[in-house]
Amino acid sequence: MAAKVRVGFVGAGSMGQMAHLKNYAVNPDCQVVALAELRKETGAAVARRYGIPRVYADAGEMLEREELDALVASQPFTRHGIILAELLDAGRPVFIEKPLAATVQSGERIVEMVERSGTFVMVGYHKRSDPATIYAKRITEELTGSGEIGKPTYVRLLMPAGDWVAGGFDGRIDCGDRIPDLESDPPAPDLSEEECKAYVGFVNYYIHQVNLLRHLLGEPYEPVYADRAGMLMVGRSESGRTCTLEMSPYRTTVDWQEEALVCFERGWVRLALPPPLASNRAGRVEVYRDPEKGKTPVLESPTLPRIHAMKQQVASFIAAVRGERPPMTGAAEALEDLRVARQYLELRKAVG
């Protein structure tokens, strides 16, 4: 592989530009050498801004003419099964946004494609790359291993709807040229139109938290309860711990208040994450330890760097392309998230 990983971009929509391309453009270990964009004027303008030497009308033309080490395809997840069938034939690692697909069935087909391809797909669960999440995960593992504040007991996630963009789309290029109609993956054959819509809505907005619960638990879990109002999912982990996801019990208009709480018998780790597209805000972590036996409990909160999780995610993908580490979240794990979401939907149906 060349000194810099040669990356081809498939699509330059809002997330493609502002969550991904701008971060690949400044990464010293890669070079964006080509862009495939269906909108001719927008594609040319994006290429000029980010110094991309060549622009193609579609991914097939780019793959035919370019020598690429990796592909970044920020595409609607409702058509991942279609676009990945073409991209994986090239035998190059692919990065996609979450979720893996709009149905479990499409996700299963994608996993089969990946297994046949001899390469990998990394799914963009960027919250795992946030410095606050990395710190919280490390200290949680250390406390679990040492038993310093007892056994882990419970994990809670809260994510009310709010301003997730936080100015992150400022500077986005859109020349107004129309996006052509594109084919989507087939809907789930065993769900009604209304149920399909509900499932797509849930995985679009909450699949990050479905995944983050497993990451903080450090083990698989399955949903066991859903409330009638659609605000609460309760799960049970492989070792028997309870976990919960609270979904928009309230809303915010100019703020983002996503939190996680990992509990132990005598303390906790609390994680607060910044808005997904806010590139200059640090997350927060608090660690509370109660040593018992008359000793004073300690609350600590480290100062964390203002490094955008999207930027660190780029570094993780490039390292995976080079074989230096496994992809942070592969297709098989992302499929498990779709299955958890489907189990939650079935529980919602049961309570009416």
C-alpha cells in the first residue's frame, strides 16, 4: 500500500461532506483521490473545495478507472444492500454510515456479501470514537476488573431529541442540481407498511444508542420490555444485568443532552456526549467511587480534548485499512443492532 491510503468517495451529500469528507481531507495518512457524485455541478464544486483531482458520474466509472485502497460511501441506509453489492465487488474496504440496513433481511444479505468479498465494511458508529466514550469505556473496564467499587450492576442511556446538528452543516455545498430517483432495498416482507416506517424511524434515530449499550455493557443483551408510549426499552445482558434506553422523555431545541450511566455496587461512571456534528466541543466523564469503611467518597472529572469523534473515526478506518487494527464496528455486529431493534419493535406491538 502507498504511503497514503488512496480513498474514493461515493456521494457528497450533507453527511458525506460535513461529517466525513472534511475530516478525510485533513487526515495526513490518506488522500481523497476521486469522488463519484450523481449531481454534476455539486460534485465539481465539492471537488474544488477539497482538492479532489477527479470526479465521476457514478461509482462504477470511478472503480473502473481508479486504483483505490478504500471507499467511503455515505449513502442512504435504505439502499446499502444495492450500493454495497457494487462496491464490495472491487475487493476494497468500505466505510458506511449507520445503520447497516433498513431491514434485518437486507442486513443479513450484506453480511453474506462481506464474507464473500474477502474485505470488510466498517459501520459509522462515531460515538465509540469520541474521547469521552473512549475514556468511559476504559475506566469501566478497569473498575470491572479490579472490583474496586464492586460488581457492575446496570447501564442506562438517555437521548432526548435535540439539536444534533449544532451548526455542523454550515458551509455545506449544494448547487441545487436534482438528485435522481434511486432504487432502494426491498421492505421487510413480514412487516406492514406502517411497521416498516416505524422500524426505519427507530433505527435511523436510535441505532447509535442500541450499539452503545452493548459497547458499555461489554457483552450482548436483548430487549425484554417496551413501554406503550415508545419512550423506554429495557434489556437484559448476557450476564443478567439490566440496561435501559430512554428515548425523548423531553425535547430540547438549542441543546443536546445525551447521557450514559454505568453503575457499580458502590459507584458509577457517567458519560455525556456532545452533539454529533459539533466539532469543537468535548464530551464529559464523571467517575464516583465510594470506598466504604468510613472513607470519603471521591468524584473525579477529567478534562478531555476537543477532538471531534468523526475525525477520530477517520483515523480508525484508515488504520483498519492498513491492517493495524480491526474495524471499530463491522457488519456482523451492526446486524445484531438491527436484530435488537426488531425485537424492540415486536415488544412495542405486544403492548399496543
